[in-house]
Amino acid sequence: MTGVTRAIEEGATETREDGTRVLHYLLRFPQPVENVWAAVATSEGLGGWLAAAEVFEPRLGGAVTLRGIGSGRITAWDVERIAEYTVEGRGRIRFHLEPTRPSGTTVRFTHESPRDEDPGWRQRFEHLLAYVEGTP
């Protein structure tokens, strides 16, 4: 098992009664919360591994537009803890960060989507891990 495989753990996938598909992932980083937060909750960070953030207002209710993904709002925001984006037609993506000992971070990731397709999160998370590892 490679380090990347151990760092990305796919959880259960569920389908709710209304047809919403919910994907769960557990991501483990040796880097501290502030480094991971910068990657998942800033325009520069998101642009480094997911998509260019053409609009990004870092606050609850703020607008967000991710190139090639869509536009929406920040629907949960607790600095260095929770960043959640709801994007039109793509659903809700949530990053819940937790510090781990001695200086790492665990991210509980959830994607709730009206679409029944694999959006390629595993590959995206491999890019995220590499991005966080390469940032100071």
C-alpha cells in the first residue's frame, strides 16, 4: 500500500431517498491544519489543485466560482475547521478539518450531488496531497 493510498480512504457511498448521492472520504496529511486550510479554503489553494477560483469571497454566504466546475455559495465557514461550497448543478462539497497528533491534519470530506457519476475525487485528492506537500 503506497503512502498516497493510505492517505486517501474512500468511505461509504449512499443514495438518499431524493436521489442525492453522498460520497465520503477521509484524507490524512502530515502537515498542520493551517497548511491544509490554505489549500481547500483560499482562491490560491483551490487553484493549485482543484480549479481556478475566478470568484472567491471567503465568508459564510460568499460567492464562489470554480472554472470548469460552476458557481455557487459558501454554505458553511468556520476558519481552519469547515469549508463548504454549494455549486449549482454539482451539489455540496464539504471539508471538515481536524488536527491530529503530533502536527498532522485529518480531513473528513463529503460530496452531496444530484448526479450519479464519479467526479474523480480520488485523482483530485492525489493532486491535493501533492500540492499541500509542496507548499511551505
